[in-house]
Amino acid sequence: MKDKTIDYVLRTTWLAVQKMYNEEASNYGITMATGFTLLSVDPQNGTSSTSLGPKMGMEATSLSRILKTLESMNLIERLPNPNDGRGVIIHLTKQGIKNRDEVKKNVLKFNSIIKDEVSQEKLKNFFEVSDSIINLISNKKIF
């Protein structure tokens, strides 16, 4: 068997996770990206639109499309920022909160099953390796 490269394993694993979440999200009429956005919005106070993109690691144009979709589905509403007249706060609607709760249950179920199947030591190593990769990339040690 040929050795697999690290990026190959990362990519194929992430694609499998993404496919799994998209299949489950389709049962609720959303996508993994819209579910991730619902999870990223503070359910009580909302989240400023300018902090949402960096929090999710997304570009503004991609986030803008997702927010338009969520707004058209009546899952979020955009309200003026009371502290900054130029800003907007993204708030979840009642339906948005219900969908967020379903998404959260599915994420917690995924994590619980993985934790039941993979030893704590292996998970610790996984997180350490992931942190190392992120740090190497962030510090421009690869390219």
C-alpha cells in the first residue's frame, strides 16, 4: 500500500465529514454551511456581522451569500447595531433558534460517538497535531 500524504488524509476526512453533515442538514432544508453559521450566531444577543466572518474563518462574500439565504428562510434577521449606527447585528429568529438547536444536537452526537470510539489519548494527539499544522500554516513556515 502506498503511503498517504497528510494533506490527502485531512482532505478526504473533511470531505467525508462535510458530506455526512450536508446529508443530515438536507433533512432540515439547510446545508452544513448554513448550519455552521447558525451555530456561530449568539442565540441571546446576536453577533455583529463584521465579527461573524472572522469567527467562522470565512470571506465576506461567501458569508454574505449564506446570510442572504438564512434571511430568505426566515432563520435570521439583521438589526442595526445600537452601539454603532453603521453596523448590523445578526439575530436568530424563533425558527433559527430551533434549527440551531437541531444542528447543535447533531454536532454533539458526532463528537460523542467519536469520543466513544477513539481513545482520549488518540484524540489528544489528534488535537495536538491539528494545532501544529495550523500554527505552521499561520506562521508561514510551509509556503
